[in-house]
Amino acid sequence: MVNFLWSHLSRTVLLMGVLSFAGCTGLFFYPSRTLIRIPSDVGVAFERVGLKTPSEPTLVGWFLPANGPPRGTILFLHGNAENISTHLAAVHWLPAEGYQVFLFDYQGYGESEGSATVEHLYADTARAISYLNSRPDVIDQRLFLLGQSLGASLALYVAAQPEFATTFRAVVAESPFAGYRDIAREKLSSVWLGFPLQWPLGFLVDDTFSPNRVMHKIQVPVLLLHGTRDRIVPPRHSAELCEQLKTLCERWVVEGAEHGQILSLLEYRRRLVQFLDTTGTDSDALPTRSE
């Protein structure tokens, strides 16, 4: 019993310490510098891209060209752990479906310089959008925003900003959390000693970039994906976000799926491609798929 109590007390004290002294950043970012694989390891062609400016840290990403004439371009925002090499599995199949993909590491992740903060994530995404808009093979293409977990919440926040209101044809977000303060309180409440402290400590979390503050401003179709067995970000988060957006929102709840698992399921890959093909354009005008 003593060991049990000490374990839970230690977890609570550690969490309180992170909230109080690290500005809460450590709760959301778990980057790794080590690349586990590159796209060619799974048979996918790619271009290594370095986004450089005189005053900002260099960001590194991969551009995956479509097989044949592109049917659209997808900007992918990954989750809070590791780097693009481990999140590649979520999107490496899309070029074979005719969609080119750009995925990049936020500051502090993988080969990207700098350090991760919520503010940096937004700035990094803005730089990635600017880069895509400068590419001749992306200009005049149908552009989509796709995110998972932390990247899903980031995608929704980005899409709601006035400067990006008409940038994307649609946004796809898998397992988004509604707000930074909301998810922090939820995790605090899961530790018995942290339960009574969830509200006061939650106020230490910066909620500025939370999607639930701006969801109503999104002007394009949004597809939310969530698994019923997601214990990291429970499905109620996407339900709350979808309710705010009303008719522009479509939500797929996948029975038995865990966190970040949906894009590995063949049925939902097929359904996602259908959604992309038919959103914001006449599908008859799209290039023929390469076999």
C-alpha cells in the first residue's frame, strides 16, 4: 500500500512541477531527434526539404510526389511524440492514391532546429503553408490539411485563422483534443491526488491556441475521426468540436480503434480518399488515377 501511494503521489508531484515550473510545455511535446526510417525505406519517392530563413530555425520535411498527375496536395501535421519518421505510416500510402504530401518536423523535432512551443508550432505551420504555395507543382492544386492528435488540434486552429480561411479545400483531423487546458485538466483528474487540483492548475495552461476557441470561424468542410477506444484523447473532444461547427462538420467514430490508429485501417483509407476526391470539386475533373 505504501508503494502504491508513493507511486501516485510521485506522479502528481511531478505533474504539478511540470505545470508550475515548465510553463506546461513538457506536457505536450515529446520530440525525438533520431530518424527511424525515411520514405524510400518503404518504397516511396521523396524530396528532402529544408525551410530556411535568416532569422528563424531551419525546419526539415519531406515532399512525397504523387504517382502520376496529382489529384491534390496534403499538408500533414504530426502528433506530439518522436518525429516525421515514425508518423510517416499515416501518409506514405497517399501518393499511390494520387495525392502529394508534405510532412515536416516542428522546431525541436527530428532534424529541425529550435525548440518546441505551442507558438512555434503555429509559426512553423505558417511557414510550411507559405512554402507549399511557392511550389510550381502545388500552385493551382487542391490543398488539404491533415493532422493527428496534437497536429489535429493544430490543424483546426490554423484553418480558423483569417489568413488561411480559403487556403484549404477541407481539413481532416484524427483524434483532436478540444483545448490545451481541457486535456491538461483531464489528465490531472486521472491521478487521484490531482483530481481536486485540476481546475486551479489548469489555469496555468495557455489556452490561446485551442481549437475550441475558434472552431466556429472555420469556413471549409471539416472531417473529424475518432476511435471509441482512444484513451489518450477521448472521443468526447471531437464531438464537442463538431457540435460547434454544425453543418460544415462530418465525424466518423470508428468502433474499437485506438489513438492514432484510424489511418492504418484500409477501409478508412479508402473512405478518406473518397472524401478528398469529392470535396470542393467535381470529381470528373480530377486526373485519372495511376495504377
